[in-house]
Amino acid sequence: MDWTEDQIAQMRQGRTVYRDESQGTSLVWLRTGAETGGEYGLIYAEYAPGGRVFPHFHTLYVETFHVFDGLVEGRVAGREVHLETGDEAVVPKRAVHEFRISGDRVGRAVVELRPAHPGFEKWVVALQNMAADGLTHPDGRPKNLYHLALILVESDIHLPGAGRAMTPVLRLLAAAARRKGIDRQLEQRYYRRT
């Protein structure tokens, strides 16, 4: 990624900021798939020290993380990563990854998804807003099983290890959630809210 901090600041202007004060995170979609013809999505993220993302993988898109500030540590495809200001990590499809913000500085990064994924774009915003209402665990996982299944399935977020065996069950639960209208309820309450 060749975005400069000045370019990112300019792109952030006028964009909706999705904040979760309880976990000290904020997200801004800089470019959505609708804006790039589906080529990529670009999100700016800030995480408070100690913030983390649970282990998972994707099958439909590659993620690239570029750190602008802070220390981001974690694992990508079984390999320890330590990212500081200016560092970048590419997460290939199917690579299990997890991150946490270490040290005492806020972690600021840009994440690019190639190609863009509309489900991820929608549900990452909903998750942020749901977290603000206490509906997620500290690592971002929804507490409600229907919510978890729906968001994981529709965002192409897969659980590794023993969690992978749950995939058929999660798909069934996601289908049940759609039949019950839970997807529409979450969208109305958490996706459109700013």
C-alpha cells in the first residue's frame, strides 16, 4: 500500500467515524467496494492499547495492514508478527491471523481488503456499534450466538482449529437468523447508526 498519512487524513474528512468508547476503538471506511468498483475496500482503524482481534481467516479476500502508529503484535499463518510505525503485513486468503495492540500508544492502521467484500464492510460497522452497546466480547466476537453466526458467515470470517468444525452449524444458525429477521434488526439498529 502506498497511502501516506496525509492522504489518509484527507480521505477521512467528511467520513462517518464509528466509535466504541468502551473498547477505545474507532473505524472509518475510506473507500468501499461501491466506490472502487469492487477492486478493494480501505478502512482506517484506531485501537486503544490492549485492543485485540480474535483469531480468524478469510477465504474470499486478502487483507493488508499498514501501521501508522503504535505497536501491533500477533500471528499470521502461524508466524509471529511485530508491526511498528511504517510496517506492513499481508494476510493471504485462508491464513489464520490475530492482532493485539501492545505498549502504551494507540494503534493506528489502514486495512485494505482485495477484492472488496460488501458483507465485511457492513458487518464490521455493525460490530463496532454493537460493541458500544455491550453486545460483544472484548476481542470483538458477538455474545449472541445468532449474531455471531450471521456476522461470521456474511463477512467471510472463519474460525480456525476446533472452531472450524462449527462451520456447518454456524451456517445453519445464520440461515435461522435471517429467517427470524435478526439480520434486518441488526442492520436497522447498528449498521445505519453513526
